[in-house]
Amino acid sequence: MMNLSCARVCPQGMRIGGWLLLGLLLVGTPALAAKPAKEKPVTILEGFKHLSKESAECVSCHREKTPGIYEMWGESKHYRANVGCYECHKAKPTDKDAIKHKDFVISVIVSPKDCGSCHEQETKEFEGSHHASAGNILGSLDNVLAEVVEGAPLLKGSSPVVTMGCAGCHGSIVRVNSDGSLNPSGWPNTGIGRINPDGSRGACSACHLRHNFDVEQARHPDNCGRCHLGPDHPQKEIYEESVHGIAFRAHIDEMNMDSSKWIPGEDYSAAPTCATCHMSATKDLPVTHDVGDRISWNLRAPISFKIDEKAKKAGKKVKPWLARRKDMKNVCSSCHGRNIVDNFYEQLDSFVNLYNDKFAIPGAKIMKVLKEEKLIDPVKFNEEVEWTWFLLWHHEGRRARHGAAMLAPDYVHWEGMFEVSRRFYIEMVPQVRELIHKAEQAGNKKAAARVQKVLDEILDSEMHRWFKGGKPPKTWSPKDDDNHGFDVSKIKG
């Protein structure tokens, strides 16, 4: 029986010839019955004439040794473009991770630098993106948690929590052994900011999973949700709760996900995905592999800031936040009217400013004065107030801000600002008061008085004075409008 996998990779002429021969056999051609034709041995190259000699030899072995990889590659655009194993994996003998495999010098890792030999524009955009710098997690508070608090250097100098946790998304430092093989402390890894032996950063396969590199898969929200989920950055869960996520699930069969150009308003209009907003083309914008190109706020930091703020202070020329927002509004306008888009961004800005002004800036000020007065020591995460502050901005604060940016009401309120408020008033404030009390008992009255002054200034301010029984700021009252005939005075708590 004819091997169907072989039929897919054989040249068109061989497929037609094979089926013609089978047809003649079925009808019982006399000449064939009397004297069977002598089959000509098929060489590797004749079976894969569309490939380079090197890749043809790779495929002849790997279709048996690794049939799953062979099958995925056979369904990819790479196969249809005659791009085989060798074109991607070839290496120079001087490369740090070069190994001898059969008669070839190859590298197991295919880095963005390798992909860039064909995908130059995409690689350039990716290299300028925040994704490419995701490996810069070393030294951050997150890394301290994984290396010290949660872990220990048990795997060739690296904490397994980092290797299989943080680095799984952020990317590892791939270290090469003396024989060119890859050290298990950082490999396997497909983290988006992986630091590769050739000096490049990133892994295209983080989103375009090998070896089919399917564009439909890369456009699916679940693809982004591999990393963007959980208590500190639940974009996947937020998207699923939002009207956009609900519409996507209800109309996924109308999304035309495998379209070559995939422009909202033309190829689909049911819903946006993560890729729609952050990467994909519109009628006016090209595709970009810089996922931050249309983002105007930094919603990750303890205190949010406009995305170009730090670069401008450092004298770097970057795309202004207003230009980024204009581009994102262009995406929104593929489905929404201008009034809806403008009003949404006014609401978002108001929300982020509220988070900053009411909780983030005061919280950061408290932590700063506690450190300056040495009421807490320099060691990270060994004191309760440090955990409280970290959870406030890193978990609840991020959830609230991302919820607002992605239209998920529950994450804005109950999963977000409700938790931020509880963390601030019921945990952080009492903990600070306790530290002040301990300082006074220890005779450190000057330090205690300074911290107390900062705390009083915050709690006596307009947004916080309610906590001490003061009058809250004026927001809305039944007299502000006619409420369309609704008697709001009858509303009970």
C-alpha cells in the first residue's frame, strides 16, 4: 500500500505516476500482468527533489525517527516554500553551540538571528519589543522570590523554580557545555526573552510553536495565555471575561483565523483577539512584531507611567505615547465609533490616575521612608510589610489596571481595587503603625515621628480621610442630574 506521508512530500509527478500505476494494476493491464516492470531504486534526492540536498537527507531519517516533527513540518508554510531542516539548523563550526550531526554541522537552537535571515522585518521589530527583553528578570523582585524565597541552586547553579517557572515564559540563559551540547540548567526553553548562545535574545517559537509555525495558532488568545495569566498578570482570564472574549468564543468559526492578511472589518468582525489589538494589520496599519508599539500606559510597574516616559528622561528617542494610542484607537475603530473609543480611553486614564494617586504613590512613599529610617532592613521579603506592598501593586494593582484596559469589570473591582483597598487599609496601615510603635519603644523617636508624619499626611488627605471618620471627597449625589426619573434616594446598601 502506498505510504500517504511519503506521497505528500514526493514531487507532484511522482504522486500522479504512483496513482496511475495503481489504476493500471486495478484494471489488470495484460502487459503488466505478463511482465512486471522492473522498479527503479528511488534515491533520497528523487524522493525530495524540492529540498536542498542537506535537508533531503535530514528528512529521509527524521520522518522515521521523529515522525511528529516531520508531520508538523510537512503541514507548514516552510515545507511549501522548500525550507527544510538544514536551512534553519545549519551552523558554523565556530558557533558556540555547534555540534557535528551525521555529516553536518548544526545547532539545536534556531534563534531570532537565524529566523532573521529570511524574516528580517519581523526580527527587527521583535528585537525592539519588550518581549525581547523579558529575560532581564535577573535581579528583579520576582527573581529574588524564585531564587531565594521559593528556591535554591540545586540544578547546576540554577534554582529549579526559575528554570521551570520564571524562565519558561521570560526565557533562560542558554549555556553551552564544552562539547557543544546544551546545559540542562537552561535548555529546553522557549521563553520569549531567551538569551541565546549567538548573542540574540528571544525565541520565535515561543509564539510560533515549532515545527508547523502556524499563524492561526499564534493569533489565538490561548497562545498568549501560556504566559499572560495568573494572579499578577491575568490577561487571559481578563480577556475571557470581557465582551471581546465572550464574542470570540461564540463566533470563533467566523474569525477566519487562517487568512493571510487577517484585517478586522474585512476578514473578520466578530471579535478581536490579543493579536488583533497588539500586532495585526488594520486597513491603515501594517503588522508589527513589537507588541508594545500600540500601548500607551505601563500597567506593570508599582506606579503606572506613560510608556515613553523613562526613555525620554534618558534622552532616547522613542515612539511617543500619543502616537501609540492613536494606532491602538485605529484598531478599535475597525469595529467601534469614535465616541465609544474616545470615552473608553478617558475612563481608562481616569482609573489609572486614581490607582496611582490614591494607593501606588502613597504606598511607595511609605516604603521609601521606612527604608530610609531603617524601620525595615535591606533584605527582601523578610518582613510582613514588604509582602503586603508587593501583593498590593504586583498582584491586585496589576489585575485592576489590566482589567480596566481590557474591559473586565470584575477584575477592575472585586479582583482589583477592592483587594488593593483592603490590602492598604487593613494590612499595610496597621503594619506601619506597629513599626512606628516598635521604633518608639526602642528609643528611635525621631525615625518614628518622621514615619508617623508621612502616614498622617496620607490618611488626612482628601481621598483617605474617610478612614479616620472624615468627610469623603465629593463624587456624585442624587442632585447631580435628573437620573431619568429614577428615585436614587430609595437605594439602600
